[in-house]
Amino acid sequence: MDYEITLCDGGACPRRTYCYRAQVPLVSHVDIFGSPPFWSDGSCDHFWPYLRLRIGMQASVADTRVLDVFYRAAARGMDAFEFCCDDCVSAKAEGNYLAASAWSDIRAKAQAADVELSVRIALDDMVMPGYIDRRCDYAIQLVQAVGATLLIVPLDLRHGITNFVQHLSPLLQEVTHFSCRVALENMPGDTPEAINALFATFWHDFPEWWRHVGFCFDMGHANLCNDTRNNYHAFFDRLGGDIPLLHLHLFENWGDEDSHLPLFSGSNGQYSEGLKGIIYRLGKHPFEGAAMLASRLEDMVLAASARIQLMQMLSYNEHMWTTASELRQGKG
């Protein structure tokens, strides 16, 4: 069910930049507050956290159709796209990869269509111990060439947290030279406690990188974690509140395998309270990032439909959000 909302012109409210009521465009007839209803202390009982969320999909650079996926996604209004460097070395040897000659076209199209780009490194690209292999080098070159603002690195804690943190530092030095941040992605074997310990170790050993590193929450992987199987809310709730969230993978599965079902093709297609719970949690913190909804060209139609459903959910389902008065009382 859709809900009408009361908007606000923001006025002198100190929270207007982060309030949905003051930032949403007027796309239909809605009520507007006569004057911003904030209190003298800057709080507001009607504050509605504004989730600055771009929506898109991902595709492998080893897929010969990756450019087609990118252009179709942009044409369907998606304003985020993620290139996955999962097998680009072997693909390059066979001549099937995203060639450098296409990089400038991608950058120009992304800038013209306001599409924010990210790049993901494959799980086995982080060499432990050691530095980074050719696939990682390719990913870094791709980040720089297309103007990607985020590099996603799946966690590999098989050799321990300290080892992973130490060998991530050279990668950070590479990508931060061209204003790119790094998001560490949870894998099915990673627990929330392991992620908390990882970031605690990282901030202790490399405090200077805190502005450049954050977390990529993969909903499907959280759903497969043994400690929180089929309960990704519990996974999210056990994450430390000081971990910066930069990126979302909203893929689905049924708790049995990492099937990468497009959003609303799994349990949320039947009962969307799971996704609403994640959005509700995101709304408690200022978040400005992107959500990937699908990962294959075959899922383009489903991804486009999921984008519309997610936008409707973000725009009108006011009952999902906690008001400022509830936050002050410790509810939600």
C-alpha cells in the first residue's frame, strides 16, 4: 500500500539536508508543512531520514555482453553500475574482456547519464601473503580509466584478520591517488563479529585510512552466514555502529546457496518485510551510496522492475521509518 507524505520546504532547519521531506522532488500533489516544524534544539518530530540511494546492477568484465548490460542499464534509468573483475586475466588471454578501447566511452556515457561507477575485485585476487596479482592490476587500471568512485574488495580472512589488513594497505595507496574509496564486502563465511574485529584492527593499525575505507553489505551473503542463516536483519544488527556503510548488494537467495537472485525474486517477492527491515535500519544513519539489484544480462527486465519497486518503497512507505521522537525515546 502506498502512503502519502507531508513535505517541507526545509527553511532554516539544520537537518533539512538529511530529511526526505525537504529533499524529495514534487512529483505529485502532496501536503506541505506551513513552516518547518523543528524545535529550538534542532530536533524534529517529523524528521524523515533521507536515504541517498543510487540503484543499479553489476556485470562481469569477462562477459562479452558487459557493454550491452551497461548501456541497457543506463537507458533504463539506473544511476549506478558495478564492473566485476572476476576472471579478466583468463578472459583477456582469450580476447573476451572489457578492452581498454571501451573505457573512455564508458566514462563519457557515465558522466552524461549521471551513472556512478564501481569496480569489484574477485575473491581470489587478494594474494595471501603477498601483494596483488594481474587481475587486481587490471581492476585498478579500470577504476582510474572509467572514473569509478568505489572499489569493492570481498573479504578473505582465511589467513587471519591481521594478514588481510596488512596486505590491503598497498591496494589502498594505489586507489586513493585518484579519489576512490574501498568497500570491504562480507562473504558467506564471515560473521558480524569477524567484520567488527576487522575494522577495529584496521582503524588501530591504519587510522589515517578511515576516510577511505568502509563496508559493502551483501544481503545474500549475510543470509548464508551460519550464525544468521535466513536472518540478515540479525547480521546487520550485530555490526558495529562505527562501521561506515558505503555500498549494498541486494541479491537474494533461499538460504541454501549463493544463487544471486535479483531483488524481489526471492523471499522479498512474496513478503517484502525483509527488505523493509534493511531500509529501516539504513534510515537511522546518513547513507549515501549505491545498491546493486542484479548481476546478469538475463535479469535486466527483473532488475528494472525491482528498481521501480524499490523506488516506490523508498518514496512512499512512511511507516517504515522511525520518527525523531521515537529515536529520542530509544524506540526502533
